[in-house]
Amino acid sequence: MSDNILFNLFNILLNIFSQSMLYLCNKSKKHIMKLAFKLTSLVLVTFLSFSCISSKKEETKVAEVEVETKKEVVEQKETIVTIAASNDNFTTLVAAVKAADLVATLNSDGPFTVFAPVNGAFDKLPEGTVATLLKPENKDMLTSILTYHVIAGKFMAADVIKAINDNDGKFMIKTVQGGMITASLNDGKVILTDEKGGTSTVVMTDVDASNGVIHAIDSVVMPK
């Protein structure tokens, strides 16, 4: 029963009650009291029913809003892979992650810190390197290089800088691949030095994901 129907019924009952009182003015007080009690009870029950239904509808609306809000919060946070896939600066990286079958890993709970090479970083490699790495027979080599860019745990830029400063200007980071990367500072920018002596500069920081964080770098770092 809708709110409008209940409201109309309530008004009708009130009118009946008023007319009945006028009609019964010449009747005995006993009959008047009995009828008045019955009508009053009926009006009260109708009013309470109207109030309960309205209250339940309001509670349902509040619950629906809360569910939608929680849903929006969940949908706003994407994984490392989905964020990278939606950014035109990481198309080569995403292709490499797919070729190495690392999508499921980087979509898992983690958390992970990824030093993600931008497209220009791959362009710096010798000609033909990327095409060679993407071949199925070189999957193990590609996986080793990619996981060398991944750190277990979530480390924001402030965490990395603090670790560098707390360790006399150089901080050794163990990667998921097993090798080490050295982080240092140069003119306020974080520099990564790989095991072959190559360097890369962090050019974008703190891209937050549901399962970690991405820091973009301008060169591909290489394990031994």
C-alpha cells in the first residue's frame, strides 16, 4: 500500500469519526464511548501503519545510498595493471607484461611498488630489443627484466626518500626478481642504479592503485 493511499484512508477515517460524533450526540453516553473507542483505535492503528511504512522506506533509501557509496569507492580504485593499461605512456610496458604472463600477478592483492618504464624508456634500448624480448622463446628473460622493476610492499615516494636519507644517501632495494637496485638522490630526484651500472630517473610518483603504487621511470633498469 502506497503512502498516498494510507494518507487518504487516514483522512477518510478522521471524517467518519467526526461525523459519527455529531450523529451520536443524542445517543447514550455508553454507546458513544464504545464507538469512539473503536474508531479511535482504528485511526491510531492506521496512523502507526503509515508511520512505520514511511520509516522503513527512509531506512531502505539510506541503506541504498550507503551501498552505492561503497560501490563507488571500490570502483574508483584500480589495480596496477588496469591503471597502466589506461595510460598511453605505458603501452609498451603493458604489452610486455601480457607477453610475460604477469597480468594475474600484478592484479593480485600484493601490495607491490612498480618502477614503471614509460614508452620512451623502451625506445632508448638498442633497436630490435623490445621486439626480441616479446617473442615467446624469450619469455623467461622478459619476466626477469620486468620483475626487476617490482618491489614487494607499498612504498610511496616519501618512504623511498626517507630510506635514502636514513642510509647515508644510498638505499639498496631488493626486487621481486631477486636482484638489487640502488636508490639515491640527485637534485631532489630519485635515481635508480641497476646491477649493470645503468641509471634511471623517477619522473612521476605515487600513482596509487588498489594493490600498490606506481612510480614512472625514464629508462629500463637491467638485472645482471
